[in-house]
Amino acid sequence: MDDCLFCKIGRGDIPARHVHDDELCFAFEDIHPQAPTHVLVCPREHLASLAEARPGQEALLGHLLAVAAGIARERRLDAHRAVVNTGAEAGQSVFHLHVHLLGGRPMGWPPG
């Protein structure tokens, strides 16, 4: 989508601190980190949220999590959290599906 912030980042129209790029997704440092590690992993294909995922996209969704896990390994995070917010009431503020990879500090439960 032309007006989507994360699509613009994925295309390189807006600068970001990229930590991963491949044919299916890209990952970059969050500009307002909530933990010492806060990386966003986004599909190149625009999906507004997880609610838009359909049968046939399982490989893409799994790839996003595998990339998040790989970044966690690269950063030697003993513990981390992968979060997908779906909808404004759940905390989603950019409507392009993304996985938050958070780590580097203790995290409480329940979140929110």
C-alpha cells in the first residue's frame, strides 16, 4: 500500500535500522523501544493485521516467527517475547501486521 508506514519502510522510502531483509519479510528496530531489544518483523505483503491472514499464508506467518527467533538467537537472548497486537484495542497502532520481538529485561505477566 502506498500510504502504509511499514510498507514505506520495507520499500526503503523511509529510513529505519534494518536488522533483517529477505524476499518475504523485513525487520527493523522499533523507534520507541519498550525493552533493550525491540525489533519489528513485518511481511513484505501488506496485511493490516493478523485478522486478515487466510489459509495458504501459514508459511508466511511461520516465517515471521522463525525470523524473530533467529534474531533472538543472534542477540543471545536467553528469554524473549514475540507479540502480535491485532486491532486498536489490543494496542495495534500501525495497521500492517508485525511481530514485536522484545527481550533483554524481565517481563511480567499478564501483559497489558
